[in-house]
Amino acid sequence: MGRNNPIRVLMGKPGLDGHDVGAKVVSMALRDAGMEVIYSGLHSTVDEIVQMAVQEGVDVIGLSILSNAHLPIAKKIISKLKEKGLSDVPVVMGGVIPKGDISLLKEYGIAEVCPFSTPLNKVVEAVSKVAQSKG
Amino acid sequence: MDLAEQVLMGDEKSAARLISLIERGNKGAYRELIKLLPYTHKTHVIGVTGPAGAGKSTLIGKLALSLCEEGAGVGVVAIDPTSIRSHGALLADRVRMKEVEMAGKAFIRSMADRDHPGGVCPAAAGAVSVISALGKQHIFIESVGAGQSDKAIFYLADTVITVFTPEFGDEIQLLKAGLLEIGDIVIVNKGDKASAEDALLAISEHVVQKGETTWKTPVLLVQAHTGQGIEELLAVIKAREEFLQKDGQGAKSRRDKTIIFMMALLKEEVWSRLAGHFPQDAGISRIIEEVSSDKLDLYSAVDLIAQNIEMKVLSGHQ
């Protein structure tokens, strides 16, 4: 990773809630940390996000979810990624996520969870860390 | 099976991987690219340029969707700027291509310009070849929101669409060289604005009809977000494709443009490799020092340093 090889992140906004301020703020923070961030736009389906991940050749997928659908979305994206041969692409999840669900999300295969009020530098750290572990 | 073979079989994941490797300057990836070159001649490469916010992405989204619905294979290379501060980038052209995304039939790749001048990135040419080898008949390249001198897209595309809006400025802007000159098709987007008809007239008067070919540059009014005028534009794009095929001009012009783009990349590569050695070269360091201390003007310095390098290159050949 570095100037000629920046981390590429897909920032996905799945589901029906229309609040993308969080996704945009995190996208800017990742950009300012030297990453190339592809933003999916609002109301993307899991299928669309996985399709984008395939075509964009990303190192990490970030998902911002405020609709309380994090558990079914997590399950679905992990199985879709597997189906498309992208099991090696780590998924980081953020948004309104109850602390009690974090261990379950990790069990499903989500690499990192950054719940509401995680400081931006910690989000950047989490994304860098999982990108490096992908290698 | 190697990456090139997988791309030729239509595997998008391999295509994406190969594009990433080309972006990183991986030499193994270049060897895969060579294998793909014979399969890249059937694609019509359409460059779309124009100022930021003119509606380039929305226009491409609509065109791509119509072509997909007709059963054609479509690819998109969408380029956005790299931050000069952090070297990161926010690539958000895809957001405007929602409908074609949902149809799930186009291959879309977002790229950062990686500080390359001219409105495109060096890897864009390679990306176009890879997507072409996937079997896409039409590939759109979207330039960075362009200023007056961002003309590099001309060297990557068979056809350039220049997108203006009714707020292009005044006639003086049109008299200057620049984006209007490289357009094979010129669009006035946001045709619902009050001044759109006037803009269409003014731009039509100043469109440069290129002397060297018989192609007449059409100027069209469209409203990309509603799809109005898209059908007419598609008809023009197809007429252009036929024109390029007719007398073999398309193939010749593509060969010429590839060499010019190659030379532009070479210039940067040679420069970045040579400039790294300057601090170790006593002669060049002295010249630079003389400019800093007002003993030498900058023009003489450029001439002297260029002579210095030229001599070394020539002596190496003898």
C-alpha cells in the first residue's frame, strides 16, 4: 500500500434508510487518509454492492446501516461474496448497531464493526487494518 | 488458466484484477495485456468530457442503459480527481449510473487520475483494452470534470462527446481553443433551462468542422436526467461508428492516437526517472543553485540542463 498502491474501498449504503451523512463523512475521512473510495449511492441492494465490489477490484467493503437491518444484510453479503469468489474481501460495518450484536456480526464473517460514535480515526484504523490483513 | 484467458472468457473478477495490476504498474500485468490486444479492435471507444457538473455521468448512464437494452455489451471507465493533499480520492460517478447498475449488465470501473494531467489517468488506456477483451462493443470513458486544457481524452477515444450546459459562458469562451475543438459530437445538456436554445445556437455557430475528415460535428440539445434527446444522440453515435468503419479511418486514427498517448506517458516516465538523479549530478545541481541565487535566468537554465542530459544520452550511444 502507498502512493502507487492506495487502498481501494467501496462505501456501500444498502437498504431503505435514506441517511447517508455518515457514509459521506466516513468516505471523506478515508479519502483524506489517502484511500480511493468508491461511493455506491443510496438504496443499493446487496447484489448491486457485490457487483460493484467485483468490478472495482476493491480491497475493503464498508457498509453504513442505520435501518436496523444489519443482521440480515451481514448474512446476505457474506454469502453473496462467497458465491462470487470474493470471500477474501473484508467487510467493515458501521452505523446504528447495538453493542450486543457485534459478536454475532463477527460470527457471520464481518471483519470489523464501528458502531455509532466511533471516532473517525478509529474507523480509518479499522479499514487500514483489515485491508492489510487481506494483503 | 492465466488472467488474459479468463478475461477473454468474460470473467469480470479477472478483468477487475488485471486493471488493478495495470494501475499499480505490474509488469506481469503488461504481459497479460499484450495477449488481449488482438481482441480489442471491435470496440467503439467513446470519450465523454466537459466541465464538472455538466451531467457527464448521468448522460453515460442513460446511453449505457439504452445500449444494454438493445443487447449490446457496454463498459464504462469513470475517472475522478485524486486529492493533491492526501493522494486519496472520492470516486462517485457510479452514483449517477443507478439504472444501468440495477440492470446489472454493464462493466463499470471507477478510477482516480493519480495526479496525471489532462483529465484521464495512464491506466485508463489499459482498462479500456481489458474491458474490450471482455467482449464489450461500446466503452465510455468519462474524463475528470474538465478545464479548458484537459484534452488527453482525445487520444484514448474513437469519438469524443463534449458536454456543455447553457451556462457555458459567452461567445468569447467558444472562440478559444479547447474542449469544443475535440468534440466529434457536441451536447448542450440541461436542455430544460431557459437559455438552452440560445446556447445551442451560439455553440452550433462556433463548432469546429474538422477539415481533414468528412465527419460533420452535430450539436444536440439533451436533458440527460429525463432521457430527452438520448434516442437522437444514440442515432448520432451509431452514425459515427459507421463513419469510422467505412473507410478504415477509425483504425488509422486509433493507431496514431495510441502512439501520441504512449509518448505522453514516456515523457513523464523519463522525467520522473531522470529527475531522481539530479541531486547526484554536480553540473545540474550547480545550474539549479545559480537560478536560486539569481545568477542565471530560468530559461537559460532549462536549456543548459537539457543540453547536459542530451550529451549524456548521446555519449552513451557512441
